[in-house]
Amino acid sequence: MLELSGALPADQRRALTNAVREEATKAVSETGIKVMTQENMETLLTDMGMDASCISEGACEVDTLRNLQANYGVTGEVTDFGGTYLVTLQLYEMRGGTMMTAEKVKGSDALTLVTESVPAATRTLLSRLPGVGGATQSAAVVSAPPRGGAVGDGFDGLEVTGTQESATLGKLVCIGPGSFDMGAEPQHRVSLTQGFCVMETELTQGMWESVGMKNRSKFKSCGSSCPVEKVIWLEAVAYANQVSEREGLTAAYRIDGSSVSRVAGASGYRLLTEAEWEAAARGREGFVYSGSDAADSVGWTSSNSGRKTHPVKGLSPNGYGLYDMTGNVREWTWDWYAESYGSGVQVDPHGPSSGTHRVTPGGSWYEDASNARVAVRGGFAPSYRSHNLGLRLTRTSP
């Protein structure tokens, strides 16, 4: 499966992806090795009656390829480090589900590397596949012009204004209103005209069970203080309404079957918008991750998680005092996912009016830290249920 994704403009991402696919197809044409694109894999899984919704999110390639009885799989990703792009190709041995050792191929000119170093890295990787030579991982570092400002610059008024205490959800931190520069490249200005009070932690299994919700979490043995996971989006909004009603607040959502709309002026709990989530995660700080430039100090990702979730508040908080906005589990938000944010200053954005995926930022215990950066975007189908996907609630400041 060859599909590159990450914080790159769509045209550059397509160019990189196409270069890798083209070179890979040429390299293996004489070996009997088959190259399957993401689109073809999704079609095949759907035809087999399997859930293909997680493939584009980079969270389940190994499990998916193993289900297809593949011996080996190649996945790709582009990671943006302040204007330097790390193009990573990973080779998986499906029977063991393990990733091979890494080797980096470095270059200096982004324009030439799109057509030279990326295919060269692919050739290096494929030359070591069984039938051609062996097995490894290749990567290419592609330089690009600097971003022109640290991540997280440009806050105006998004201060902590106080805290609240919920009998069900624990401490909430109240933020804003104010403005900030959202996203990666390019950033755009967002103005939030209302403050919001967001949970200090991700929703835990204990909080979930306290209102009678069925706990389907894979990591139940982790305990009541660990984040709840395997929650679909509709269950998340239904839970928010239940907590609101329990605490005498106006429910934030009108739910009619699978149709959900927000109730204007409601005082109850709800999912964050994507803009609120990113403002909260940035914490008025210029860090790559929520609270630090070192992911392991603030979040549980594949490098330190031991392939499982961990109790909330186990690592350091960000500047607002919020925990686990990097890693542990991804978090459902209200917004439908869109390929781009649009242009100009946006006031209280709520995302597109429709779509196929809801935005799920923050990365998880399952994923590499590059997916947990505050500016990284991604999403899942609302019906998707995963052991790396949970939620965090907020309410509009009174």
C-alpha cells in the first residue's frame, strides 16, 4: 500500500505519492511482487465486507494487510518539521507484524528530490524485498523553505480565565475568547468569540461507565482512570447529552437517529470544534506537541506506550494545564474533515456542513509521534470504532 500523507500541500503530496507508486511499480514488475494503492485496498476490503475506514488515517495498515494475508506491506508518510519534510517508507513483515530497521537517504533540494530522492529511496527499499534481495526501511529528508514563524505564534487573548468542576467529568479549564494562528503551512487566523471550558483530561472509562454507557474498551484492564476507547462518534455526542441532563444543563445536541445538530445557546457539554481543540492543545506555547517539543514527555505514542493506553495525567500537561492532548487516544471533534481550511480570517469555524470523516486530532498510543503534532489533521468515519480513539468534552463558557 503506497499512499503518502501529512502536513504538505495537496499538490506536493500527490507528486510524492505518484513518484513512489510509479517507481515501485517499475521496480517490482519483473519480480512477481504486487503493488496495491490505498484506493485499491479500500475497494478490496469493502468487497470483502471489511471495515476500510481506518486505512487513510495511518492507524491500521499492519492489521489490514495481515487480514488480506499479505506477506509484506509498504506504507508511506510525509512529516513536516518546521519546513523540513521527512518522507518515510516503511516495510512491514506481515506474519510477525513488525517493522524492519531504518535507513535514511538525505538530500537538499525539495524540487529535485520529488523526482530523484524519493524514487531512489523506494528503489533502495524494494531492492531488499524477498525476491530482490532482503528487507529494510528507507527514508528521504527533503528540505524546504522555512516557515517564517514558530509553531504556536500569534495568540491574542486566549488566556485561562478560570476553572470549573463537574461531578462527572472532573476539572474543566476555561479558555479565551481570543484569536490564534491555526494549522501548519499555511497557517490561517481564527477568532473564537466565545470562551470554552474543556476537560483537563481525556474522558476515562470510569466517567463513561458512570452514566450507564457500555464500555467496549480494548484496554479495560488498564482501569477506570484510563481513557475510554472504541467509542463511535454518535455514542460520543449521546454521552455528552446524558452528562448535561444529569447535571441540569441544556443538552447541546438534537439527535434524531444518525442525524445530529447543535442546539443554539445550549449550556451543556459537547465535543470541541477542531479550532477549539487546536487552540487548547497549543496552550499559548510554540511547541510541536501539546506542551513540549519532546513527544515522550507529554504523550503516549508508539515510542513509549508499550502498545497500550495509560492512565490519564501520567505525563506533563501543556501550558493550560491540559493532559494527553498528545497521544494516548485520538479525540473525536464536532467538525467534518475538509482537505483545506479555506482562506482568510475565520470566526468561530465549525467545519463543512457535511462530509465522510469527523476530525480526530491528537495522535495515539498506536501511532508514531509525528501524527500527534498539534497542527496535524486527520479524521475517521463517524461509525468507526477503534482502540485508539476516544473523546474529550467541553462546554461554552457561561
